[in-house]
Amino acid sequence: MNDSRPLLAIGLMSGTSADGVDAALVRILPGERAQVETLDFHAAPYPKSLRERILLAGGEAGAPTDEVCSLHREVGEAFASAAFEVASRSGARLEKIDFIGSHGQTIRHLPEGMEGEHGPLLPSTFQIGDPAFIAQRTGITCVSDFRARDVAAGGAGAPLTPWAHRILFGRDNAASAFLNLGGISNVTYLPPMGVEGVFGFDCGPANMTLDALAGRITNGEKTHDQDGALAAAGRVCPETLSELRRHPYLKRKPPKSTGREMFGEAFVDETIEGIVSRGGDLKDAIATLTAFSASCVADAIRDFFPTDPPLAEVVAAGGGTRNKTLMRGLRGALGDLPLVESDARGVSPDAVEAICFALLAWGTLTGQKNNLPGVTGAKEAACLGNVTPGRNFASLMRCFYNSA
């Protein structure tokens, strides 16, 4: 396409913590290496009742199909509202925005399938947040449902964002790593630009387990451990931490992904039981799980990353970067390997994942193969995402066609 044609896009994202919608407005300058400028960012918390229903639908028991059906629309409308808000904050007119990339809200992710009540369940994934309502309300063409195509190609459907991490954080003459501390932590290996070999995978639980414990400790008053204060008030139980570090997921070789199905409420309950049996309490549990989150990342890099060339740094983003206890534990676990937050590289830690979905949508609309089989385990590279036309669809397609 014509390199001189800048594109305005909104990326929308909500992770496994289900705390709300992150919306980033960006300008993409296509070229041999695309350039991305962040124009504005807005985090829109879910109303408490909606978050509770989402977590219930994504929990082990699930929710009735009529509830999921309604949530699909309700979350879609929450995503549309976040798009309106980020555009309004920046002063951008909706009709000037070219497209939206929406990850949606994952409520089931079964990359390997599982045994169900009526027999085997196939590898599959399900994100709610109906793109039809996003496109209808905003008038903007929406690209969504990125994971499903990768699963159809034999992949785990996650992590998806390493394709975009290279655009944002790849270095010309050094290898580095990008770390996202969301509900689940995931890490991306970025070889020097021009060198093949980008890969990434989910390390283990991060904010998801800590958020659950923060809610229990405060009787629902807090949805997360502000600054890591609750963990700092507890004591790490070394015996329990040692047991957690032997979890079979951590020893599996990449590509791999995980989520609430493996590290959800049952996992938290088992961890609490182990700590209480050793004389600890809930604050000791959150301290131990915070240390576990840090060790998952450090062990993943140590066990699975190349050492030649050595990593120059780990760039961290996501909500977990605001947890001082977690970041302190990470620095200790990584030793001499520098850990910097993404804003030191020009991108807000809160906005990275939303920006990535704007980039993935750009890849879809320009026909690029925007998954990485070395990351997800897919049998082939594929162009991910489903396109829901907005009122600007015809003019958008003419733009891409005329500049091809």
C-alpha cells in the first residue's frame, strides 16, 4: 500500500483479569518497518456487576447460554463506548478513524481441548464482545476474533501480540525480550531486527491470581493489590513456593498458552490450603503467589530463551508493572539482566496490548500473515481476524486497493 498514507486506528483490549476495556488511538505510518504513534489512551473499568458476570461466565462452572448471549452484546457495547471515549478525549472525529482492532473478552480458551461432560471437547476459543455492535455504534470497520483463525490453523491461539511486539520494541543490533504482566504473564523473544526467530509464550499466572486474593483479603473492596502493598505485608512461604514452581505447565516446552482454566479459582484455593496448613494466612498467600509470578517469568527466560546473542534487556508492560512488590521480585529473580518499563522505550505500559490489536487489525486489512507459528504452534502462517464492515468500509477498501 502507499507508504505515505497514515492510518488512524483504535485498539481495544480486555485481558483475563476482566477489569475493563483498554482503548488506544494510534497513527500507523506503513513502510518497510511500520511506525506507530500513540495519540491517546483510555482505560474504561467495567461496572462491578458486569465484571462479576464476566468472571462467572469465564469461571470453571461457566454461565447459561442466554447469559453468555446477552454478555456478548453488553461487552461489545462496553468496547464501543471505550472507542467513543478515547476518540473524544483526543479530539479525533470518528469518521476520520480508519478501523478498530478488538481482541474481545476471552471467556473460554481451550487450545488443547479437554474432556467434557459428553465426551472430548475440541481445541477451541471463545471471545465475547460482539463486533457487530462496535461497528454499528461507531460506524467504523472492526477487525476481531483473532485467536480463532490461529486455533483453526492448529495453533494455541495465543500469544498473538509478539507479531506486533517486534514492530514496537525490536532493536537493530541486539536481542531483547518483551514481557506483558497481565492476568497471565507472557514473554516474547525479539532477535536483532533482520534476524528470524521471534517467539513467545505464556509464562504462568500474574495479576489473575493476585486480583482474586486481593478481593478475598479485602472482602471485595479491592479488585487488585494496589502497589503490591498486600503482598509486602505478607510472608513468602518457601515450601509452598517450591511446590508451585514444580507445576507441570512451567516445564512444558513452548509453544504453549494458559489461562483461567489452569490457574483460576481452584488453583488459588489449593494454594491457600497449602499455606494455611503450614500456619500462614491470606496475606502470606498473596506474598507467595507474587513471588511465584516473578519466578515464572525468570524461569521461563532462563529455561527457554537463547543465550547467543545475550539479551540486552527485558521491556515490561501491563498492569503488573504498577505492583511494586512484583517488580522488585522480578528484578531480583532476573539478576543482572536489565528490566525496564515500556515507557522508557516510548510506549505506555498500560497501552501496549491495545496498541498491538490496532497493529494486528492493520495486518489483517492489508492481507499480512499476522500470526507467528513459532509462537502459537500453528501449522502455517495465516491472516488472522474477522472483518465486520462499518459505514466506512467501501472507502477503506478503495484506499487499500488504490494504494496496493
